[in-house]
Amino acid sequence: MFPFLALFAAAAALVSSSCSSNDSSTNETQPSETTVPSIPPPAKDEEVLPTPSETESSPPSSPCPEGMVAVDRFCIDRYEASLLVGDQRFPHNQRPKAEQEYRASSEFGVFPQGYISRNESEQACRKSAKRLCTLSEWLGACRGKEKWIYPYGNAEDKSKCNNWKTHLMSQFYKGVDPMTWGYDSHFNNPQLDAEPGFLAKTGEYGGCESPSGVHDMVGNLHEWISDFVDLDLPAKISLKEGLMERLHFDLGHGIFMGGFFSTSNEHGLGCGFITIGHEAAYHDYSTGFRCCADQH
């Protein structure tokens, strides 16, 4: 019995020693925890490259106020003007009231202001630190450097701009003798510019855009300019024979350009459509405006 027990104890001791030796070997071969070396900061004289966002150049600032585009050395409203009273838009089909102050606004997707005179247009532009455009400026923005007949080229496309529509007065007052149409009761009826399918919102006719990005200079509404009718007018723009014959009778009148939604080519083609038969205080459902400004 005792020799057997001694032999068993010796074997157990041998196994225990072997396991202890293996555990120790395992512990010695396990890798120690890895330490990530720190990256030293660049030396003071070492160039630090900028990030991509720092190298991006900011777009050049516009020389024109918001809502205007630069043409040559002046700025012009991108869209026909609407009126603001404070921060509220004045109804486009209402007559401006003498006791209120208005400022001009050029915005996309709104009805432009009708029923406005040259004098009122000029005041609204001034309230926005702008002015009415000269004839030369207006024509330059409409025709572009190529001096096109229409804002979009030399060949007329009747689908491009908002003109050539039925004469709204004849349709609205059908059966009424035109000789009885009154200035206030008929020509300034606010329902005219509220009639669907005639006056369009600014930019609605996307094809009626000039090379400089100005919209609706032909059709939609007549646009008052700063010039008055004088004997030098034929040297500034080609006048149709009927206008030339009336030039002496119209001296001192205001001028509006471009035609409106119910005109075609009665007073000139495209950008050359000019109306000279009304005084500066005149207004009706077809008269609108846009402003110009000096570049800064």
C-alpha cells in the first residue's frame, strides 16, 4: 500500500510542476499593452498647410443691391417692380395712395405693380435708394451686347414673352362704345389686372429673359423710364412713322417701354416698343416700372 501511495504522490507532483511551468511560460510570452507614440507639434518655423475649406475662395461680392443685376456700369432690377408699404406688399391692382410712402421691390413670382405713373414710379425707386432707368440703360439691358431685337434673339417667338394677347379692354367692356371709356372708371378699374390669364407673375415667362438675366422687359407691363420726349429722341431709338409724325405734339411727355400683355408691334419691335403719348402723371392698368442704380 505505502509504496503505491508514494508513487502516486510523486506523479501528482510532477504534473503540478509541469502545469506551473507552462503557465509561467505563457505569461512571459504575452505581449505587453501597446502604447501609441504621440506626434510632436510642428516646429515654429515649420509650414502648416491649410485645410481645403480654408483654401476655398469666397465668391466676389455683387456691385449691385439685392434683386438687381449688373449691366455694363449700372444695375437694373431683375424683375418688374412691386410696391412695399413697410414690410407689407401693396396690392398690385390698386392705385397708390397719396398719403402713403412706397418703396420699390424686385422679386420673383409676384404680380408687378400696375396703375402707377412715372412720377410715382420715380418716388418708389428713390425710397429704395434707386432711380428710374434711362432709355439707354433700359435698351442695353433688354438687347444685350449683341443688340438683339428681342431679349432672347432676333427672331420673334410669340410664346417667349407675355404679349400678343386679346385686348383686355375690348373683352372686358364688350358692347361698350370705346368713345365712352372713362379714365378712372374704365382704364383704372382694379379688376383688369386681376383678370386671370393676362397679367403674369414676375419670371413666369422663363423664356423672356435678356442675356444679362433681366426678365419681362417685353410684354407683361409697360415700364416707365426717366427720359422725357424731346427732339433728340429719334437719335436714341428708331421711331415708327406714326410716332415720328406726332413727335412735336408729344414733347415733354413721359416715356414707357416694352409694351404690355395686349400689345404686339404697334409702336416697335420687341425691346424697341416705345410709347410717348402720355404725360408723366398718367397711369392705367398697363403701366408698371423697374428701377436702376449706380454700381458700388
